[in-house]
Amino acid sequence: MISATPMLGALAHGALPSLAAMVWAAVLPTAAVAQPYPSSAIKLVVPFAPAGGTDAVARAVAQSLSRQLGQTVVVENRPGAAGALGTMNVVRAKPDGYTLLLGSNGPIAVSPGLDPKLQYDPARDLVAVAGIAAVPFLLAANKDLPANSVSELLTLARNKPGTINFASPGTGTTNHLVGELLNTLAKVNMVHIPYKGAAPAMNDVAGGTVQFMSGDISTLLPMIQGGRLKALAVTGAARSPLLASVPTVAESGVPGFEANGWFGLFAPKYTPRDVVTKLSDAVRQALVDPDVADRIATLGGSTMPMSTETFTDFSASERAKWKKVIDANQIKPSE
């Protein structure tokens, strides 16, 4: 049996401070580890410049998450390399739940199949925490094009192969791939014309240089309302509340066609499971926040509540889908 006498003797000779120090040295690390998450501000990285759909969704979600989690969620824009720079910033971050990514279909689903030099693999390097929103694209045409629907557009394309052109903001963008998906499923040959951005593409479609394009509903809507473009179809599974009279592409004679811009929350790989679960629950609560739902609706989209498991599967299926389109059309990243 170990005697308590030496310890009592030490206390009697004034050794209490050193013993107390030893006790606190043992306790403090445990207390630090046991701090509830989150205990400080969270950074939400947006891999694109301020303004635009991704940034708008991020800021609406960040405000709601701040209320849900009781800590400030700070949006940080890190644009560059089609979203790769900001994504890599999160991949390299400490996996503690304090650096997160507002991911979207471009850097998460398209770039991995398009760019062989990409420095990250979403399946390997990130955790798909929760789905946030799905936003369909809009097929819009020059107002004088002798086609007022997708079925009429495809008839033109079949009657005059190679003469119908479609614009996009650049080679390898999701907008480009939407056109190639339409070519593939409808078995037509419409020619892609890449531009350096959405604005010049829209202007040339409005001017008649190019026949049609796919683009963000909220961006194209003013030109449609102003009579410079006409809406042919939306690319999602359901009609958009912003254009309830406009059918989907699937309704217009291309069964199985669906293509959306989408957003979701991602964290670095090895983020603790309890942290991921807390974030996923907070996102689902945020999506019933009227401010968040209304912001997504102004983009022409709808909330996309998904658990971590469901969102992981969804992200993987999107990568496989767009990889197939990229390979079938031999699309290479623009220089």
C-alpha cells in the first residue's frame, strides 16, 4: 500500500502551489478538448468573387447559421481558377469545423472530370455536409429565331445540322455542358460558341449572332421581360416559380433531361463526425428560415435539404454524370 504520509508532509512544508499546478496541468488540456463546438467564429469560403448566385446563397446561409450555432459565420471570397483556389483553401484547412466551403456544381462536379491537373479530389479531400439549393438554368433564344420551344429548336437543328449555335460563358462551364447534354440526349449537332463571360454571350444571342444559350434565370430574366430574348425551357426537373408558364426541357420532348446549378456545404476530410452532424442539422434548420428560402427563390431555385449521406451520394452522381458528357464530347479545359 502506498502511504499518504509523504504527500501530507509535502503539504505541511508549503508544497501546495506545486501540487495545484500539477493538477491544473492535467485538467486544462481535457477542458480544452471538451469545449463545445463551435466556440469561436467560423469561416465560410466562397470560391468566387462577391456578387453572383454563389455569393448570395452563402451570405443568406451564413446569417442563418450564425443564429443557429451561436457564433459568427464570416463569408470569405477566394476567387480564381474556376473555383479551384478557394476549394483548395478549404481542403488544406484544419479539419475542425471552423473553415467550411460553399461548394457548387462547377468546382465539385464538373472540374474533377474536366481538368486532369486539378489538385483536389472532392470525394477524397472533402466531406459533403449538407445540400442547400438547386437552381435550374434557362434556355433562352434570340427573339427572331423561328422556334418558340425546345421541340421546335430541335426540329431546326435536325433539318439544318451544324447551323444552330449556342453560346456559353466559356468552354467547360456548366452552361456549356448543358448544351452538350441536350445535343447528346436529343441526338442533334448544335455548335458551341464560347465567350469570356455571360454578358458578351447574352449580347450576341440578343443580337442574333448566336441562336440560343443556357444561363442563370435571374440574369436572363430582365432581357426576357424587355423583349430582347425569349424563354424556351428551364433545365430542372420542375418548372421555376419565376417563369411558371415556361416548361422544362423534359416536358418539351427530351425525357430524362435535368441539369441544375446547385450549392452545398463542405468541410475538410477528417472533420469530426459530431461536428459534421451539428453543421448538417444547422443547415437543415437554416433552409426553413424565410430569409434563406426567399433568397434562393429570387435566383429561380428551391431549397435542397439533404443529409450528409444523401448529399455525398448526390455529389458523386453529379460528378459521374458530367464526366460522361465531358468524355463523350472530348471537352478540354480552356487555356
